[in-house]
Amino acid sequence: MGTKLVRNIIADASAYLADEGTRRKWSQALLLKWLNYAEKAICLVKPDAYSAVVSSLLVPGTKQTKPETLTMIGRVTRNTGSAGTTPGKVIAEMDLDTMDQGEDWHTTTAATVVKYFIRIPGDNSSFFVWPPVHATTPVYVEMSGPALPADITETNWTTGTQTINLPDVFVNPILELILFRACDMLSSSNDAMTAKANQALSRAIQMITGKSDAEAQTRVRGAAGKG
């Protein structure tokens, strides 16, 4: 989590937009909405910008799916019991080729404690575990990986203490993405605003990736341009 106050970033955005002489007044709540979009858009381009550790309930068998809170699989670290709250045995990572040397490993006796976590090449959403998960007793494991941050809420724009979810290094691209969204709202009737929106988006991508990246711009435009 960063240390930069949300209210200060919103104030900076408001000041910039006022200096641009726009006739439309964007509410602080709306600018905050775009800040939340901006954080998520940054995470789509730079997955390591935000991560989470979660306790995930597995399904019976060997094939599993990552929890919705993670954008991709990082590690499966340890067992957390039948309620997801009790630290248990560590889980070692094993490669798929090694596991496949035993052709029946998917059908061995089910258990309530996982020993191995196996990645599926080319698949960031699914993975295998061994032994197969028990069909009736709940089995939870602790997982970590890139994630999307929860929305920030703030109502006190004078002394509020809410900070951004991402590290402080992302303050400037967050601001640029807020400005992109604000200028983009007026782009249909104002060519100057179209240019300013594109410039803000381009600056944000440059800050996030260190280069001009058309594919990243497309992904961020979709995520930061919602609603």
C-alpha cells in the first residue's frame, strides 16, 4: 500500500482541470471513481504493481482454478486446514513433466493435505495439486499472486486519511489516467480535449512501462474508460 493521500491526488486533478478552463465541474466522487479505475488499469499492464495473499477452498480432484481475487497464479504456499484459518504443512512446487512420469497421479487416493502444486504451462488461471483433493472434507490452501485492488472510499476531502493501494511510484500515472478520463469525456465535442486525453494516456503508459506501447494503451483505455 502506498502513502500518498487520495484526497491530495484528487485535488491535483481538480486543479489541473480548472486550469484548463473547462466548463464542466467534475465531482470529487467521480474523480475518485476514475482513480479506482486507474489503479486496476495499471495492474492489468503491470501485474506486479499489486499482490494479495488469500486462503482458497479447493475443489475435489487435482485440477484447480485460481480465486477471483488473483489475476494470475503466483505461488501455492501452504495448507490452511478445513476452515482456511489454520497454518499447515508447506506445499512444494513440482513441474508437470515430472508428475506425468506417473501416469495415474490424477487418480490416486484423495487426501485432505496437499503436498505438491503443479503449474500448467501457458495457463495462468488453472493449476494442479497432488494428492487429489478429498471429496467431502474441505481443503484450503494459501495462495499468493498479482491481484486487483479493492475500490477506495473517501468522503472527507479536507482531512481524510485514505491512501492509494499501489506503491507511491504509481502516483503520477494514476493522476494522468484520471486526467485522461476527464478529458476523454469532452473529446466528442472538443478536438483539443481529444488531444489532451491521448497525451495523458500516452504519458501514463510511458511512466508505467518505460516505453510507448500501443497494446498497453488499448488495455488501459478499456479499463480506465469504463462508466
